[in-house]
Amino acid sequence: MKILLAVDGSPCSKLAIDSIADRAWPTETLFKIITVLEPFHPELAGWHSGYVPLAIEAQQERLDEAKALVEETAVRLQQCLKADQGQLSAHSKPVATEVLEGNVKERIVECAREWHADMIVMGSHGRQGIEKLFLGSVSQAVLTEAPCSVEIVKRNSEK
């Protein structure tokens, strides 16, 4: 089985990580953790070309943070897998990571297709109304376009 875990560092994303980590998985299960960054467009820096180097530096910082996010998530998930499945050898690496750039919705679905994922797991921010209209729903778009099963982990509204 191939499980694609899409994370963004949000509390909802952390719930999705917990959902994966708290389960017993068959030893042959492969995991891939991804995060997607919207690309930097220099033309959005405005007419002041002096801002472009600062924007590029900020994008590099975002990329470094994204790499740290997927790596930390992978380490945590591997520790949980080894604790739950003592039969995993020290040399096995069931968790892959990747930082992608592009439209978040499209890249998650594209990665699932290319990697032949059996399931995508991701959190939902639970946006509604005008907020959903303007910001969209990544989880809803992935759910409708994915080539595989999708599990959307939502925060309990009572908490």
C-alpha cells in the first residue's frame, strides 16, 4: 500500500499526521510526505526591482522551512512505525519526502498519480462561506480530482 501524506504545518495538518501515526500499518506500506509551495513570481514584487532579491530570499526561507517540515514529519512517522512494528529493520526507509512547487491542489493530485498512491491523507481547515469562496478548499479539490482514495482529517469543532 502507498500512502501520500500532504502537510502544510497547520494544526489541521498535524491532526492528519497523528491519524497516520496512531494506526497499525502492514509492514510493506510505503509512505510519502509532501508539502507544496506556491512559486515566487518576481512580477508580483511590483515596480521596485529592489524588492526582488528580498522576495527571492524570503522564498528560499520558505523552501528551507518546507524541507524541515517534511523531514521532521518523516522522522516522527518512522519512529511511530518502528515502535508499532518491531519487525522493521534499521535499514528500512518506508518514508519518503518531497517539497513541490506549484498550485497546491494540482500538485497533490499530480504527485498521487505519478507515485501511484493508494490513498491521500490530509487535513482540512474547515473553511466555510465567504472564506471558502475566496481561499478555496484544497481538500475538496483533491477529493474530487484524486485518482485514489482520499482521507480528510478534520478538527473536532467542539474542542
